[in-house]
Amino acid sequence: MIRIREITDPDLKARVVAKLGEVRGLAIVPEWFELDDADFVDLLNEIRDDDAGLNDDWEKDYQPRWR
């Protein structure tokens, strides 16, 4: 588990709070808010994907080989 207040990098903390608010629909994310490890990794992956400019609709465009 990780609490928002345990993130020491101010830039990362702001980005995690912003993404968490977007994903969960929270207007304010309190410092005591806890994420389990899997949720935290999911948020980090979404932030990474945003930085890489990956399309949100990639699943729609993805055509698996077995089809």
C-alpha cells in the first residue's frame, strides 16, 4: 500500500493525484488516500502512456493475429 503523502517527488505526486482524480472522478484527493500496489502501478502506466502519446483507443485499432 502507498499513501499519497508517501510520494516524495512533488512532480510525480501532482501527476498521480491528477490522474487519480481523473480515473476515479475525485475532485480532491486527500494526502491520506491509499492505493494498493496494483492500483499504483496502473496509475503509473497510464501516466507513462499519456507521456508517450499513446492513443486511448488503441484497443479499438488493435487486431490480434489469431483473428
